[in-house]
Amino acid sequence: MRGAVIHAPGDVRFEAVDDPKIVHPTDAVIRTAVTCVCGSDLWPYRGAEPIGDPHPMGHEYVGFVEEVGPEVTSVKPGQFVVGSFATSDNTCVNCRNGFQSNCLHREFMSTCQAEYVRIPNAQGTLVATGEVPDEGFWPGLLAVSDVMGTGWWAADAAEVKPGSTAVVVGDGAVGLCGVIAAKEMGAQRIIAMSRHESRQKLAREFGATDIVTERGEEGVERIKELTGGIGADSVLECVGTAEAMRQALHAARPGGNVGFVGVPHEVAIDGQELFFSHVGLRGGPAPVRRYLPDLIDRVLTRRIAPGKVFDQTLPLDQVAEGYRAMDERRAIKTLLKP
Amino acid sequence: MRGAVIHAPGDVRFEAVDDPKIVHPTDAVIRTAVTCVCGSDLWPYRGAEPIGDPHPMGHEYVGFVEEVGPEVTSVKPGQFVVGSFATSDNTCVNCRNGFQSNCLHREFMSTCQAEYVRIPNAQGTLVATGEVPDEGFWPGLLAVSDVMGTGWWAADAAEVKPGSTAVVVGDGAVGLCGVIAAKEMGAQRIIAMSRHESRQKLAREFGATDIVTERGEEGVERIKELTGGIGADSVLECVGTAEAMRQALHAARPGGNVGFVGVPHEVAIDGQELFFSHVGLRGGPAPVRRYLPDLIDRVLTRRIAPGKVFDQTLPLDQVAEGYRAMDERRAIKTLLKP
């Protein structure tokens, strides 16, 4: 089969790779329905993370079960399934505690921009829809497998509550899905920090009540002005840079909460500053599996439409162009169709 | 009147100072019933914090109202009152959010090792007991004004829940009160990290089920052994050093919570490590005022006995010896009687 392989910064190729096979009895193999490029894929693409040997890319997927290992009984060939970028057995103590993305048997997906994908821990990872959903739902379900699940987790970790004020730092797909999540959780005021008109528009469509275009301390000042001088109850940090984290921590009110879901790159948090702020901080890879049944339902009942974050659709064999478009911020997120 | 004044590291003197007066209409003046030395007083005493000009010391107090400003109506002369090291109006938005120690009008107390004390924001800060409690309750109520309130906050910030496992890092008075709080909140297993026999004994008396004497990564390993390999649901960090914070973060299970209440000294938290741990982190100066009515009640009904952390009692004029004894760890906490 064929799949995306990164060779060097800026060099992603669609080429022949080995067909995935059942390796462990807990594996499944799926035929990819749709996949996509993630903001985090841009870290190695931009040379901000080491690449090493050429390797496959992609961790977002929905698809059709092709084959299952002997220990997989929860899904069967032909079913349409949604998973997560982090696989989980969904039975270990960390899974039972709701942190499936910290499963004792976790494997991070990394070969999904391809025609077929092997899914480890398939029993605990994959959730099948009742019937094969219309193709129009596929982008939304694909979003659920990563960016929507991550936006939900950001809002959950930031403890968004009905009637509260939420700030979203980052206007990428995760940040935009964070707006959806904050809205669904009942936030009364949702302030999106964004400089890009198309993203502002989508943020508003998803439920943002205010847009702040300023950044850094200037952006924090604007947030303070909008929140009676004290800051927001909840801040969703959806970037992962030191500047975004600083902005998030400063935008939260005393005793507020920051949920951080951008993988931190060179971020150090000053203990004394955090102390005197009273701000609660929690982050990590989203436990998407915890939210899957609920989020799938919200998509299929058209309550949420996170598939709108895909503003570019390409055939899978043009994956390289997808990376380029996202790198140059011509696209928020690129959907890839095998 | 007379009070404690720090002149230099290791040099605390009991000497004549100005009598406190009503300065603002929201002030009260109290006659000290009992006061004490705090672990955090040892930072400047040990030269770990700059001292500058000689200045009064002390931020823990219970006493009798002597005089109130014209805007103070909630307490009156003669009443026995309990307060907090951080004063608060108890009406501003931060107070209403439950973070009275981040009150917009907050003033930190700093003159309490003295015969009389001016209390700013007296209306919101002081809570009077129904009648003057027996002298036997004074140490417990004094503890409530700081160390017990702080231990409670540590357990609250660490989200201790019924049936959960809690670890307490630090066997000072705050850590020991943290054990009381974890017990009251229903933790099933309470692991105290302590190397000192007298403190271990008190920890057990307060409800600790296990003692870990190892420190650093070795201590973390012991905690993991005691918690099925994953770490504790809640960790109370009651020290404030980089080592203690590291220990606390590593002792928490994936998705667990660390409440940190020791004022951090040169503590930096690595964003990426925190991210992958899924651990929630919240700290700060304890919002003692939030807990005062409840904790006063628990003391007066003999449900808790945090006064036991005072293992040395001295006349106030021997305050210098109190500092020495705590510095040399001959005393856990020294009670001072005017």
C-alpha cells in the first residue's frame, strides 16, 4: 500500500510502504476512510523536532475494520470505527481512572496518513458506529478522534462550567474545537484569541462571543478588560509554546484553571508565580477514548460540527501539499481522502 | 508594647515597639491570646530570604478584640476571634470565588508575635467564637488560623476524596495538619513522608496509615510500591523546595492531583513533564477564611486536635528561643503566650 513518509524537514512523500498486518492478537487493521494532517505534525515538518530515519506520519483516522486479531471481539470487519491518536486497553487502572491516553499499554499512533492502518489495543481503542455513517459525517468523526477530543479535554481540564467565562489561546483546529467544547459545557462568555479572519469567523460560528487579536501581555490586558479586571475562570491553552503558556496563566483569574493541550516545547513554569496566582493547571495528551461515545453521538445528532475545521480536502496522494498548506497557514486543517 | 523584631539572620529580639492603633476604619486591634512561630518564619531567620531593615515578625494569632474601627460591625470588643495570615474583605470577587487569600484588598499579617496586633480588613477577616473558649482550645484555634487552614487547603487543592490515597510531603506542622485534613476528607490510605520519630508518631495519631522515610526518587519508588505501581491520587506538597515539588509530582498517579502550599523557593516546573503526567497542580496561600467557620467548629467539637502540632510552649518574651528550637528541629512548632 501507500502512505506518507517524512524524510526531512519540509519533505513528506507519498510512497509505497509495507502493508499493515495483525502483529499482536489485540490488533486490528482498518482501511482508512479519511485521515488528515495535524498541527503537531508540523513540529518535525518545520525542523522543530528531530526526525531521524524516514518514517511514516499521521495519527488521526476513521475507517472500516478490515481484520481483527483473535482477542478483539468489540468490533468486527466491515464496521465503521473511530479511534484515538493514543491507543488504550481501556481496562488498566489509568484507563479506569479516565486517563486512557496514559494507558499502561498505550501506543501512540504514527502511521495513519496511509491507505491501511494497524491499530494496537483495538479492543479498548476503537468505537464502532451503529451503522456506516453518511460520508458527510466522516470529517466530524475524524475530528473527534483527535482535535475535537483534545479541545474537549482542554475545556474539561480547564474546568469550564455553566455560566463561566472561557478564554481559548490558539486558533488552530484544536483551539477552534475548544470553543465548541466550552460552548457545549455552558460557558456564557467565550473569548477566542485569534488574528486570522477566517479562523475568527469559524470561532464565532462555533460559539465565541469575543475575539481578542492582541497577543502576549497586551492580549492579557484585553482579557482583563473583558473580565472585570481579574481574568477568566477557565483558559484553554491550545498551542504549546512558552509564550502561549504565559499568556494562558496570566489570563486566568485567581483560582481559575488552565487546561493545556499543546505539547509543551521549552515551557518552564515558575513555581512561585503559579503559587501566588492560585491557578490550577492540568494538561496532557487528551484521553479521547473517555469522550468518544459522547462526542460521536454529538456529531451524529448534528449537535456539533467539528468537521468544519477542515477547510481543505485533498486526495491522500497529495499529502505533501496538505503539509505545505498548513505550514503556510493557507489551511487550518487538511482532510485527506484515500 | 513589646513584640518580636528580626534584625538579621538568627537574630530575633523581643523589644519595645509602637502600640498598634486603628489606622483605617476597617481595622481592629486585638490583644493576643496566643501566637506562634511558623516554618516560613525560618526562611529569613536562616538567611534564605532578604531581611532588609529590622522589622516585626509573626502572622498567626487568636485573641480578644480590643477596639474596632467605625466600619467594623461583625465583631466587638471582648470577643474571642480567629483570623488568617492573609486579611480579606470577604466581599470582593476573588473572595466570592473562594480565594480570600487573593482578596483585592489583601494585606499579609506580619506583626503578630506581639502583645497587641492591628488587623486590617477586620470585618471580613475575623471570625468570633460564640463564647470565649476554654484555654485548652486556644492552640487548636491558633493552628486553624494558619497551619491547619493550610493543611486543609493542601488536601482540598489535591482533591482528596473519600476512599482515595493521599501522600503528604513534609512533616512540619502544615504537613501534619495535611494528614488531619486528608483523614477528615475520607482518604483511605494516608502516606506521610517523614524521617523524624516524633513527627511520625503524631502523623499516625492524626490518621497516617503508612510512613515513608526515604526521600527523593527512592521515596517516590516506595510510594509507587505502596500504590500498585502508579502513584497516589492526591499529593500534598507542604515544603516549598524544588526537591519536594519534584517528589510530589512524581508521587502522583497519572491524572492525580498535587496541592502545593509551601511557598516555592527556586521551583521551576517542566511543562512537558507535567503534560505527560496528566497531573493537576494547584497551590497558593491558603484561603483560610473560606474554611474558618468549619474548622473552628471541628476544633470546638473536638473532632480534630491540630493544637497537638505545638510541642513547645514558651512565654512570648522568649520568642528568640522559639526560633532557635524550630531552626534546630528540636520543636515542630512553638506556641507563644503573652
